[in-house]
Amino acid sequence: MHRDFEGRVVLVTGGASGIGRGIVEAFAVAGARVAFSYLTSEDDAAKLAADVGALSIRSDLTRPEASAELVGEVKAKLGPVEIMVVNTGGLIRRVSLVDCDLDLWNECMSLNLTSAFLSCKAVLPDMLAARAGIIVTISSLAAHNGGGGHSIHYATAKGGLYTFTKGLAREVGPMGVRVNGVAPGLIATRFHDIHSTDAMRKAMVDQTPLRREGTPADVAGAVLYLASPQASFLAGETIEVNGGIALF
């Protein structure tokens, strides 16, 4: 599979840390020419770029014009984006629906869903012109189970991304662009260091048939598969990477 990405231009949004970092590293090892965006993780981005020879670009993808600027910069420096992984997102903070004000709701939708819409809108013209391209979205187990405690805003946004993935696959598949997704479960990253207690994490592991947390490499493996010719007849699919917890 690794030879499938030699010289391919790959853009990973939100790629400086956690799952995004794992995806960047995997594509770089596979010989791709990788660019990634970041917003606040400047030190992590600089180290990753140096370690794997990737192009790092600071971008706030909640700004309406930022996605087009990002894609344009990647095109100018590496060439048209052939594979894009839509990974930007975050919980922001846990809060009950009663205490979730409209500003937080809109911020969460903008970060997790609207940014994906804008990123895909920016990258699609070149893909459609070439009648070739691959988009992989990163949603979440929360899209299916409503999220952990006090995360309805996040779960709703990721649920929207799950549906967006299916709709976009249907729309652009006839023009040669494949769209699929990955929905991670409990992955050992800074996300859960910040937003989940040790007790919450242990409870999830205890409910997971494989009895462990996942790793960014587990998610990256699914992403590379979806981006490879081995998945050439998959469209609108979302692979669950959660150790089997969704079986319950």
C-alpha cells in the first residue's frame, strides 16, 4: 500500500497533534508530499514539519476565506491537492445542553462541520477538473451514540459531518472523486487528556471488546486504506475505529 502514495500531494487539516499528527506521519512514511494545517499548536507543528519533511501552514479554518487560502498555498508550493483528510475539530468544552449558549453551539458547528464544508468546497474544483481525488473525513463515535457526558453540541456536529460525507460522496462520485470517512472511538490523545477523566476513560476501555484505547496509528491505517486503490470501490463509507465498542 505504501507505494500507492509516492509523490502524491496530501493535505491534512488539523495535523499538528493527536490523530492528525498520526495521519501526517503515516502519509509521509508512505512517500507522499504532505502539507498540514494547524492553528494553536505552533511548537508541535514546527517539530512535525521538521521530523517528516512536511509543509506546515497556520490557518484558522473557521474563517470563511481561510480554506481557499490554505488550498491555494499548498497548490503553489506542492501542486494541486490529490488527497485531503478533513481532521479539524474539537469538543471545546463539556457542557450540558441547558448550559450551552448559542455562541458555544455555533463555535462548535463552525469548528467541526462548517470548516469541513469550506475545506471540501475549496479543494474540489481541482479534483473535479482532474476527474480524480480523494477526501477522507474524520468524524467520531459521538456521531452514532450521542457523545459522552455533556457533549451534545460536539456529537451533533460530528453527526452532521457523517451525513455530509455520504451526501458529498453521492454528489462527486460520478466525477471521479471518492469521499469516505473514519469515526474514531477512544483514542489516546491530548483530546481525552483535556476533556475526559481517568474514570471516564477506564469505563470506556472496560466496555471495549479489545480492552484498550486506540492510537493515532490505528486511525491513520484506516485513512491510508480509504485513500488507497484497495478501497477504489468504497464511497460514502465511514469506518468505525473504536475497538468494537459500537457493537453494544
